[in-house]
Amino acid sequence: MLASSQAAEEQRKRDTFPATPAGAATVAKEAGQPFFEMITGETSTDRVFMSGEATAVSGVTVGVYLFRNTALPESTA
């Protein structure tokens, strides 16, 4: 039983890692994206209006992370 709870905890960590700034940057790098930006501290909601779609953002920007994929050739980045 201990092994299965440890395995479940490890899986939970793997599942939640992409939601962190470092995890999302890792996923973007592995996908070959030259740049990746993540803003923390804001919440947003997507809304659909008669005139079109809009995103409502509230909160205070706590941090902006900008990652550059140095593994790509300079001509791509």
C-alpha cells in the first residue's frame, strides 16, 4: 500500500509541474518554442459576448518570467 501511495504522489507531482513557471518553460523548450512568457499573480476569465470574445483580467502582476530557448540555433530564436 505504501508503494502505491508513493506512486500516486509522484504522479501528482508530475501532473502539477507543468503549471509552475519552470514546468511550463520546460514544456515550451521541449516543444521547440524559441521564447516563452508566463505572468503570475493575475486571474483571467474568458467570456463570450454578442460582439465577440473577451478576456477579463483582474489582480496584480506579481512577476513576469521570460525564458529564451538557448538550445535552438540563433536563426530560429
